[in-house]
Amino acid sequence: MSAPVSLTNSEIISLFNILARAVQSRTFPRTATELNDMLKFQGKLLKAGGKLLTASGGIVIPPVDPPVTLPAAVITPAAGSFRTDLASGTAMATVSAVPAGATRTLTVAGGVAEFNADKTQIRRSSTGTLSVGSLSVTVTDTHPNATNSPRSATASLSIVAPPVTLPAISLTAAGASFQTDVAAGTLLATVSQGVPAGATRAFTAGGNVVVFANNQTEIRRGTAGTLTAGSLSVAIADTHPNATNSPRTASATLTITAPVVVDPPVDPGPTDPPPQGEAVKLASFPITGTGAPAGTVYTFGQAFQNGHIGAGDTVSLRLADGTRMATQLDRLSDQYDGSSLLMGGVHVALPAIGSGSQLPVELWKEPAPSSPSTPLNIASRMAGRTCRVEISNGSQTHTLDCVSTPVPADRWFNGPICAQTQFVSEVPASVINSKGRLEVDLAVYSDGSIQADVTLWNFYVFQAGVGDAAYTMRLIGDQNTTMFTLTVPRAPLYTGWGERARWKADGTKVAVSPARHRPPTAYLMRTGLVARYDTDLDFSSRLSEFSTNLNNANWLKPYGTRDIVVGMGGTGGNNVIGHATEAQALWLATGDARVAEYIERMAEAARGIPFHHFRQDVGRFVNPVDDPYGRVDQYTQGSFGAPYINSSKLTADGEQWDIDDGHWGEYCSVPYMMTARRAYLRTVEGMAAFGIMVRNQEAERGTVYPWDGGPLDSNDEAGRSSRLNYYKTDPRAGGIGLKNVQQRAYAWCLRQFLNAALLIPKSRQPFGGFWQTVAEAQYRTLNVLHAETPMGELEGTLPNFLRNGDPAGGYPTSEFYMVAPWQVEMGYGEHLRAARLGVPGAHDRVMKNTKFILGRFTHPERFNPADGTAGRMTMYEADGVTHFTTWEQAEQYKSGWGEDKHFINKALRSYGVNFSNIDGVEDDYPMRSYTTIHMTLQYLRDKGLPEAEALTAKGFFDSLDAATKQKIFLAVPNIISDARMSIRVVGEAWA
């Protein structure tokens, strides 16, 4: 064997292992070099404990380290608990020393803790997040010779949230007092701030009569419990598990009062005598508050009876104790004869009125002050403020800045409490894909707020470059606050849309209607602008349903129809047909704030109906003076030419508008009378213009115009002057709105003419009073044409010249021989309105029409009264020209002219030959007739005419028992064959 190898003890041990393996593999290193190479190759990393053969062949046991026992590791928390925001490096626990030769590790979730250098301390690491609860830490020691390796110890450390301090809270009553019958959901008190993070808020109040709302920052009237007059203590408490001052409490005492009793409306007479004296009370009504601060300005519309507000008069609102509130009256439109004010805008600086609370007020006629107050200066009020409208398509923006733009001289309102003007800007097609007209009605108020009522119209006719529009509209107020944003993907031609907002100088939005008033309906009924309503009936079961839509974002979306019937031509089930819509009638009968908001929103949606046709070049809606050959209807623009028929006429949901003047509603007149909001008059006039142009007979040369010697048809000033004079003087000029039309369609067009004539200020009408001219022309023509068609005691139906139909054909041929009494009543109701409003010729028409209206029921010996409400009545001889003149003829031929001629009355009447046997109060036809009779009776009594006593003697209406009246007044007066029970109001017989 080679010379001895010099090795250390540990290398000897390693060598033993190497040689042992060599023996096992029968391969021995033969030289010291081989052995060294082997050792180097192994790297001296082999574990001791192998065996080696000695030179004599014996086995040598190598030396080994003695076994050890690891001691238990001891973990001692450095504190009882640790906060979640503990700083990194902070000691959390100490650990006993690491045993000699051992290795120590730390196990902790999320890496939130670590060892110090000698691993005797556990401290907060710089990573991970401490969470409230128990944090488990485990220390493990390992040793190569330990008999109990590894050995572990575990400890739980308590992690807690940092202590907090709950902020102070306070409760503030939303009003000085609340009535015991305050509506559920009414705001009673507000909390100074929201619920602190991690805290729980609770309240206590007697009888659980209140509930939290708006993330527990408001306390409102709940649906449970009963409020009683006196004091109601309401307390709230915020609690927090880590708060040093938990619970934090606040309380408030609310004053609960008995309901304000407002005297029931008194029917004062036809048109009360003009009030005598310097100051006279005209009416009283309550105003319901929203919690707005004292001094907030509330604007509403008010109609006046003839002779009540003369040129030198104004009005005031007074409290029950006689205190006068600061009041401003703006004169908007006069009575038909110009003798006194008909419609005004009233502005009042209100005291603080709690949300849902009512303030009884009185409307007084006052003499105008000798020194009128200085009106608000709009330019000065707008200095330093912001009111900017931006119209954009994403790449281009059109801006109207109402501060930098010079203030127009025109004023809609002009006084010390409110001043309003209108900014107009033409929007190019490059921005909205059509030519648009942006109108901003800007109002400034004495309370420091401003309001912008914004509408973008897409309604220009007779020019290229128009069609459906698309845009985004944004209104920016003070502090660069966005007041609203409207995204309109499709705005059909002949429509408009918009929104309004009111705000303070700090950019805070405030309610556009800081209060609501209950209309003095008994007083309004005597103006002629609204129908006669029974305000004593209970409509409470109907009112809550309006809140559902008002809280529905889809219902409120731009170009949504908001319950306006799209397919107007369909019969039945349409509760907007009539002088007023069903909802408007409900507001007039109840003054409910929810209904008020609803009818305003519906009026806004009426801008989206494509019957607004406006000429940009002359600044007027289309009319027969400017457009002698034009015929505009929902399907075509006739001679205007196909290039201008470029509208989808679709709703926001893709429905096709079907505009039918025989079934359209009046959506804006009552909301205008409620608010004096100028924007509504656009649709009032648009509908009147549509009504006259859709029936424009000038396209039928010679039919209406007596062209030989008639007005000029040239498109110049001479032609316009000639045509305007024609409408003012010619006895047949009114036929332009009457001929070849069902009587119900004529009734609703006449409704629009009257509303435009009386509500739009005469100076703002085309040609300085055109709509009054149109209204007068209707009655001048009707009275002339009736005289040409002898009707005897049946007078009241349409004369020959105006009838819809033709013996040789047409739609429907039967109507040329028959009369629909329910349609006659529709037109008659408008005649009653016109007579009350003083339209020349209307009273004569009413008195002649009573022959038919009343005669159906007042000659039982000659005509069965039960048949007076039939769906159709034959009124013409077989020649289709000769009108019956006696009730005996009507009775004899009420079954028609024989089945072979297809003019069978019984086939067209809803109830067949035996209509006489039908219960007279189960269908809307007799209901309409009963109410028409009642309206006639009221009118005759108001005029002091003897016919009233004759009618009273017949026992109509006044003899009806309460159950029968309820059936009459609670039925929907819909067109043909729809007798659903819903709502009926006295006098609303025109649907």
C-alpha cells in the first residue's frame, strides 16, 4: 500500500464512508492520489457513521457526536394586544434563546411578523396587513443530533382595531311643525352627518311612527303607528366597538299639530261680480312645503275671472292673520275682450314651511302700488355666476353661455322677486345632424338662486339639412357644477326635449318647485279655462300610484313617452282624451303634489311628439296665412316636397307615433296654468298649428276659399295681408279647421285653438292675435253654415258642408247619414268653454245646440230618452242631404234605412236595438250625457236663462241618488266601447 494519508478526524470519518461504499461496490482506491481525488469529489459532505476495514481486515467504528435533547421554546407576548396599525419593527413577543447547534424558523400568516437578528424576538415586519382577531405565531427549533427534533411552540397574539372617537351628531327638524296626517315618506328631520365607518346607528321614537331614509341621514314618516298632536321626541345613537365615547347620541322634539282645515271650495257663481274696493279676497288655498328656507321664491300660475284684475290692479298672498307676503304678479294674457287679466304668473317669497306641512294662504286683489318696485336686473344678478349649455356629438360642441351673451331685452317675468328672459341660439347640423334651435328660459330670483329651463328643438320645416338629431346636452352652473346631462341617441324631426335646474351661487342644486299649491278650483271653474269638478269626491285610492313612475329612471328618460299614448288612433282605454287629461283633472280636484309632478313630466314629454312644425325664416309655426298651399299632417307634408319628409317619428323605445286629432290629449295647458312655465306654450301652439294645418282645406282650391274675389294666394306680404283679413272677416273662413272631419276631431282641434287663443299672450301670437282670429272664425262659420242646413228642433249636429263622408263612398259612409251623440257632446263641451271665455258667437252656438243636447231627453212622448245616448243616431233622409227636423223622425228611423243599404243604426250602436233597456249608468255614453246636461244646467243658471228651470223640472241630474252619481263620476269617459271604472270628475264630459 502507498505511504500513509494525513487526514483530519472529520475527513477520516468521511473517508470511512467512502471506503465503506467502495467495499460494497468492490472498488477500492489503489493509491493516495485516487483517495484524495475521491475525497475532493465528495467535497467532505458525507455523513459520519460509516464503517471501514482495517489493514488486518477488522472493522473500525468511527467516532460520533453524542445525542442531545432540545429544550422547549418559550414565547412571551410583549403586550396584551396589538393594534392593526402597529409600526414595523415593534416587538410583539420574546422567545427563549436558540439551543446550541440548532436552527430556528418562524411561521406566521401573511408574513406580518419576523425575527430579530438572534431570533429571540418576534417583531412587526414591513409587509402584510394586520387584521383584527387572533394572530398565530409558531417557532420551530431543529438539531441534527437531537432526539426530539424538531420542537415547536405556538402563541396567539391579540390584534385589535385602533380606538376611534365618534363625531358629534345632531338632529334638525325639517319644519316648524307637522300635521298628524302627514303623508308616509315625508321628511321630518335630518341628521348632521352620515353613519361613521364601523358604527351602528339606531333611533327611537314613540310608536315606531318614523323610519330612517337616505343612508340613515334622514328621518321620515313611516307607515306604522299614529301621530298625535303634541310633541314627538326622536332620538338617535351611534355606537362603535372601539370608540372611546360610544354611544354618541342626539335628539330632537318635533311639534305635531292637528290637520289644517281649509274651508271647502264654494261655488261662487258664473263669473263673480268684479270685486269692489281697494283690497278684496278672491280665493283661499293651502301651499305645501318641501322644507325650503324662509325667503325661497315659489312661482305658480293663476287664472282670473273676467273683470277681477283690471289694468291698475295687482295681487298679494296673505296669511290667515292678514300678514302680507312679498308677492309679484306678472300679467301674461288678458281676457278675450281685453278688459282685464285672464292669466298671470304669481311669485311669492315664502316663510319656512316644513316638508309636507301646509300653509293656508289667501289670494287678494290689491291696488297697484303708486311707486312700483324696481325689477331685478338680470345682467347684474348674473355677474360672476355661471350658466352654460353645451351641446355635443363627441367631437364638436356648441356652447351657449348665458353670462357672456348679452341679455335679451324681452322679459317673460319682470319684477323685484323674479325676472326671466329667453336666450336663443341656432345649433348647426354639424353638431346634432340637423338644424336645431336652443331655447334657455333664464330666471333670477330675489332669494339668490337662478334657474335655467332648457329645450333643444329639432322642428324646422321647408328646408334641407334637417332630419333626426342626436346629441348630448349638459347644463353647467356655478362652481362649474354639472346640473344635468342628457344623452339623446335619436331626436326625431318636429320634436324637442330638455330639462331644467335651479341652483345657488355655491353650486348647490335646489328644488325647481320649492312648494306646491292646491288650486282654488271653485274659483278657476268660473274662469272658463277649466271644467267643472266635484272636489268633494274621495280620490285618495288613486294618488299613490303616481309616485311609482316618478321614481322610475326608465320612465323619465329622454324621449320617453311618459304614459302618452303612442298609437292615438286606437279606440278605448285612453285616459288623456278630453279637455284635460285624467291626471290633470285629478290635480284640479285634489292639488296633490305627486300628481302635480306627474302632469309636469308628461307635459315635458309632449315636446317629443312630432307635431311641432316651425318655420325658421319667419319665426312662426306653420299657419294658413304664411303657407296658403301647405298641408302638414302626421304622414306627409304634401306640396312641401318629399326632401323635407325626413323623420323617423319614433319614440325612445322605437315605437312609431300615430298622431290622430280625433284621439289626442291636451298635455300642456293645465300644467301651464299651474306653473306659468313658458316652455309649455311651445307645445300648446304647436298643437294648434298642427290642428289647423292638418285640416287645411286651402290645398283643395275653391273648397274653402272663394277664389273668385277671395284672398290672394301669393307668397308675399300682400298675399299674407289678404289671407289674414279673410280669416278675420269671411263667414266661411272657420271651415279650414272643420271640413271633412269627425266631430270629435273637430272638438279637439277647437280645444287647441281656444287654448292657444286665451293662454298665449296676444302680442306673442302670430300677426298679433292670430289664434283669437281663428277661434272667432270657427263660430262665425258654424253659425252661418247651420243657417244653411235646416235642422228644426234637432239643431246641434254638423251641417252638410262640414260632414265627414260622401253618399258615393268614403270613410265611413254611414257617418254621412248618422250622428254620434257622444261626439256632438265633445264639441258642445268646447262651445260651453268658449261661451264662458267670451268668444264671439259661442253663446249663440250653445243655445242652438241645446235643442239636440237636451231634446234627446226632454221629449219622452216623441223620442225614447234612453236612446239619447246611443252610439249612433240616424239624422238624414235617404238622399243624404235632407236633415231630419223632428224627434218623431229620429224615433221612426233609429233602426236605419234597411240592411240592404248597410246604414243600419243598430249595427253601429254599441248595444243593438235594445239599447233602451240598458242600465243608463253602466256605460260612459250615458255618463257623458248626464254630465253634459249638468254643465248645460249650470251654464243656463249662471246666465239666468229660463231654459234652466225647464230642465230642472225634468229632474235631470239633481234627482240622481248618491250611488248613481258615484257611478257617473267614477267612470273613464273614453271613446267608443270602453267602460272601465277609473275616475270621473263633474264637468269633465269631453273625452
